[in-house]
Amino acid sequence: MKNPGGVDITNVNMTTRDLMREATEAAGDKTYLVYVQRNSEETFREFEAKVNRISNYLVKECGVKKGDKVCTMSENIPELLHTIMAITNVGAVWVPINSMLVGESLKYIVEASDSSFVCVSDSYTDTVAPVLEKLKTPVRILPINQLSELSQAMSEDFESPAEPNDESMIIFTSGTTGFPKGVLHTHNTYIRTAVRGLEALETDSDHRIHVYLPFFHGWAYLLMLGTLYHKCTMIMEDRFHAEDYWETIEKYKITQDHWTGTVPINLMKMDKGEFESRVQLKILGTFGALYATMKERWPNLSFQSLYGQTEHPFITEVPPDQIYPGSDGIPKPPDEVLILDDSGKPVPQGETGEIVCRCKCGVRMREYYKNPEATAKTIQGEDLYTGDLGLLDEKGHLHFVGRKKDAFRVRGEMVSAEHVEHLINGHEDVAECAIVGYRPPEKEALKEDEIIAHIVLKQGESLAAEAFNDWSQENLPRFMRPRYLVFRDKLPKTATERVQRFKLREEAIDNCIKLY
């Protein structure tokens, strides 16, 4: 598909090293990265020089080689971006770790990815170090905050051994059908996705793009690659700040942003200011039913909605002249979207079935890392079976309905019931548990849930709700923490000992203890 600049993404064939080099050659002295929390700036040339020095340091001093798996765990800081680019620069495979992970869930990512190194910022060293001590295979910690200083004497030139179709990233899903799966992308698939994703906003080199999303999510990384491709300026923050969001937009002359589902809700809670009423800003996100309310609050903003997954991030987009509530857009050519029943046959228009993307553009993941069974279920020829439910309306627009498997979205993260149950079952007093989602009325528009934990204690053991809440704070990521708790003598099960989750869902929050 060609964007307004005339780029056919199927002809994009490059590595992240190629991408960075071309940006420097075209716009070397232009400001590339602005970091709001330090009010610091780097040009494309300065950014590349730091990346290349770190690349040389990783190879010559640390022994990182092509094909090695290298994790990162950090807040949004410029040093993280230098490190990410250096990892892929040397031909290694970048493995981002969600900075909210702790204990067993963190250990799982390092082990499942076969990582040999974990690059950690100062903020997370105390979280990572004790976990790595429990691994059977030694994994080396590298200090993200100090890599620029440690590599200061290294050359600013680096010849990358990477090829466009080499593996570049394993980003783990939230485990919507069990334990998290490692989605394996190449240099080409993610660069093409970045180009395709910014097509919707007609991005060019004059744009100034706001990035506050954490880099353990693929979306932020796509924006970084897209800004390099289009030679834009990227204004990065450590996180989302609703209280001074519009001041930041005005101060840094931002022209484009990307909102997750919770962002507009948080901004609507703020008093409306004068600048907010007149600013011109292009916004990309997944809005669905929120669109009408957003447009009423911000009539001068341009909103663009989409549907995608970690496996294939930009499957649809909404044409600017066809935006309406509930729509997640039409397929981006040359891809197609099919809605199939359980037997693999198309369902009639307007009926719900599994969303299947027929991918012809070369941006789909390569595979699930070391998981051929899951790969075979998801990728069948050109077709990507998403595991999501949706429908196509009379205009051909996709409407996302929900997850096919037992999972739910909590605080912006997809959460697997099985994964949370595994972690809670690690509590010394817990015999077994079952997790279900509960959607409060106020979160219906966001399609977000809260977690209810139904727990059966070991015989003779006792556990106070307060003590369990304290344990969950220390041992579970924030988005996996149950908000409600029920102690039970037993779980409802079938004759074959499978938990009957539907019965637990029917109870909703009846008899629940609210933990926080």
C-alpha cells in the first residue's frame, strides 16, 4: 500500500542500522530526540554516535554477538533508546521486559527467551538482580545508565552484520491463552509496520511526535522506528502526565500523538484550558465507542482509530471521512479481514466470529519463539488467526467484540487468567484458585476489567485478606493484582475437574472482599 509520500511498504527492505544511517545522512543536524524530564536534546547525528559507541562496547567488551538474546528493563530514558538500537545494531535480538514484572513472571521472560544479557536501568537493578541469581544458566547484567560513559572511548563507526530479514525482537504477549508467548519479529516486519502505522496520520519530516508509552510495549518502539524513517522529531516523556499534558503539547509544539484507551478518560477529568480548545493535533489510537465523546470535547483534534495485535500491529485503519462510533476501520491493503466461525467458514455480515487477517504485506510476525504448536494454530498460510472476536458491518468496517479465550484487559494490559492463577498458587497457603474478570459499569466504554480471585486455602491454613493484598503487592505486577477476593471451600468444577468459570462470573462481586 502506498502512503501519501508514495512509499510501497512491500519494497521497504532494511535493518534498524540502515534506518538510523539514512536518517543521519538526510537530517544529521536536526533535533531527533527531546527528553522532557531533562529538557535535553539530541540530533540524529548525536543519537547515532552514541548508539554506535555502545554497539562497539557490547561486542568488544561484553561479548554480545549476532543472534544473542538481550533483555532490557528500564523506564523511558534516552539511554534505553540508545541501548535498544545498539542491541539490534549488533545483530542481537532485543527482548523488552515489562517494568511492572517481578519475581517468577520476570524470571519467566528471561528464561523463555534464552537471554544471555539483561540491560537494566538503575531503577530496576534491585528487582532484577535477585531473580537472575535463581537462574540455572548465568545471565549478565549490563547497566543502561552507565553504557554511554563506559563506551565513551569506542569508535563512532560501526558496521552491522544484521540483514533485513534477520530476527530483531522477541516481544512477549500478555499471555491471553496461557503463559506469555514470544512474538518474533524481524528488522523488516517491524520497520514496515512503523511506516504503515504512521501512514494514517500523513506523517512527514515536519511532524513532532509525542511518545510517553513505555518501550516494553511494541507501540512505542514502532513510533521510534517511524520517526527515524520520516526524519521527525520525537518528544519523549518518562510516562503519561495528565496534569500538564496540554502544557507539554504547547511548549514542545507537538503535532502528533498516540493515545491508549485510558488517556482520553484521564484528560476528560481535567479542567478544560484555553490552549486545549484551539490546538491542532493528530491522534492515533483505538477508540471505538469513545469517539463521539472525544470529538465533543476536542472538536479541533483529528482522531484516527485502528485495530492490531502484537503479532500484526496495524491490521485496519478508519478512513478520515468514515469515522463513527464503534468502528475499528477497514483492512489496510493489500491485507484482508475475514470473520470466521469455529469451523473456519465465513459468517454472515453483522454476525460475530473470529477475526482472521489475510496478510500480504510482510509485516506479520515470523513465529512464536520456540513454540511451533502455537505458531501453527495462529499462522495458516497467509492467514493470521487472531483469537479475537469481531464483526464486519454493512460498510465493511471491523468492530472488535472481545477475546475468544479466557482473558481480559486490566489497566491497559491483556491478562491471562491461567498466568495469574499460576502466580497466586505459588502462595504457601493457597491450595488452588480461579481468576475471572469483572467489568464495572464505569469501565464499559474502555472494555476494561478488574480481577476477582477465588481462593481455596490449604487444609488447616488461614489467610487474612489484608495479608494476601500485601503479598500480591510484592509478588504480582500491578495489572495482575486482584482487586476483589473470595475465600471458598471449593471451586465449581465439571466431572473432569475443569473449573466452571461461567459460574464464578455469574456471581460478579457478590460476597467479594474489596482489597483496594
